Amino acid sequence: MAALSALFALALLTGCTGGSPQPPSSGTPSGTASGTKAPRSTPAQAPVVFTAQGDIGVGSKARKVLETVAKIKPALNLALGDFSYQAGLEQQFCDMVTGVLGTGFPYELVTGNHESDGHDGDIATFAQCLPNRLPGLVGEYGTQWYVDVPQENPLVRIVMVSPGIKFRDGKTLDYGRGSERWKWTADALDGAKERNIPWTVVGMHTPCFNLGAYSCQPGADFTNLLIDKNVDLVLTGHQHLYQRTHQLGHGKDCPALVPDEFSKQCLGGTGGTLNQGRGTVFAGVGIGGVGLHDVREDDPEAGYFAEWSGKNVKPTYGTLKVSVAEDALTAGLVPAEGSFTDTFTITR
């Protein structure tokens, strides 16, 4: 993995910030003047490829998923929370990751509920041994941050947030309507449009819409904000399933989506071939290595989903691979164990 690590370091690490948490900010990434649009990419610009998964653990299946990521050779990986599942194993988890992917690989973190309050690990410790490796990151790494990739002529802004989970004080962070974190998220998404960045991707641990036992932990208002802001793809974990929606959008007959209900009027594009601007795709990728959950195919929200896999339906562990180009975002589930796959493309 030393050669792989060196490759990523050469490609991405010039000017990178360290892993120490910074205060959340809606400012502009370093190297870009406030209010200045980023130069647009040329047709020859190479796509950005990244992977994403959550709910990982330190077992053999987690290692298989990491080995699958290594074979893909992405520019970065988004780890969507719930890492070691046990306090005191933070370094073991970090050593497992770096042993497969290399010490310089950008394995980028957002906290899950198991490490946010310290009871099954500590997000601050994970952020120290798996620090940020991407240049220009803005915010508090591990909890709430965004970054443009690549830093020059960016194709995608990745925004990572932490609604719906408790921290050490026993309270959830406030992402309610009009709160500071609501405004920070809205500003980060608006800033991508101001810079003429083609794609926006949001990552967070908890899903709103899902085919399992959990409720809408991020909150309906915050989820509808992401749809209002025309986020292209929202990535989550928490529910140990793979679950991918159609494009969900607002319109005259769907002013807002309501959890635990289905409205056909809220469907934008359906299937696997989609057009940008018709809604937001929500993809749950809680299949990073720990035990899977059952899919509830009779869930009232099932009509929103295009594809799914779980303990009782085509059980599969793996990672989502996302390729972002100027004119298309293509994503596919790459299995590490099991045979279920899914692909979808959004074009612009």
C-alpha cells in the first residue's frame, strides 16, 4: 500500500490542512477569493472518483470492504460514521484502514452515533489518527465540514453534517430551521452554485427516508432543505442496509416530503437514468462491515425507493463508487461480499 499512499499524496495533499477540528465556518476555502466563481473545467478534465460507506467495525467483513475500496483506487473515501463500535479500539480501527489504504490516503470522516458521544469510541480520537487529507477543507473535521474536489476547477462540493445524533452533553446538534447549523449548510450549498461547481453531494450518518426501523432522525425540515437546495446526492449510513431512492423533488403537488408517508407527486426522475434538477437521490450505504439489518419491504416509504438490499434480501457488504464528471454523476454499488449491485447515472 506504500505506492498507493504515495500516489494519493502526490495527487491530493499539496496544501492540505491538518486533522485538528476547526470551528464551523461558512467561509471560502483557502486559495479562493470570496465571491469569485471557480474557473470551469474543460472537457478533458478527468472525473473525480470517490467511495462511500458507513457502519464498519473492525471485523473480517470490514477489511474485505476496505480491500474493495483499494482495488477501485478512488481519490478519497467518505466514511459515514459508526467506526469501531467499541471504546478503546480507535487506534485498531485506524491501523486497519491505513494498513489497507495507506497512511496518506484521504479517508475522510463524519461521526456516527456510536462515537459522537464517546460511548463506543471518540470521534476526536478517530480524527487524530485518520486526519483530513484534502486541501481547502472548511469547518470542523469529523462533525461538520465541506470541501471542493479537486481544489482547482472543482467538479463537486462535498458537504458533511451531523444532524440527529447525540454528543457528549447528551444533546443533538441544532440543525432546526433558521439555526446556525441550518444556515451554515444552506450557505455551503449556495456557495457551490455561486462558484459554478457542477455537483453537490451531502454526507451524514442518519437517514430520513429508510426501509428499516429508524425514524427520520435528521428531521423533516432539514431533509426538505437539502431537496430545496437541489442537492444531487445524499449519502447516509446508520441503517445497516443498502437503500437507494428515486429522485425526490418538490413541486406544485409536493410542497414538502413527509416522513412515513408516500406521495407519488414527490417523485422526480425514476429508475437508473436521471436528469439533474429533477430531485435528490438518497443512498443509504450502511454496509461497511458490521451485521446487516432486515429490509422492511412493506414500509410506507417503500414507494420512494428504487433498489435495496439487507439481511433478508440479497445480503451484500460493499461500498458505493461515485464518479463525477462535468456532464454526469455515475454511482454504483461494488460488492465485497454478496452479489447485489446497483448503478445509476445523473446527467446535466
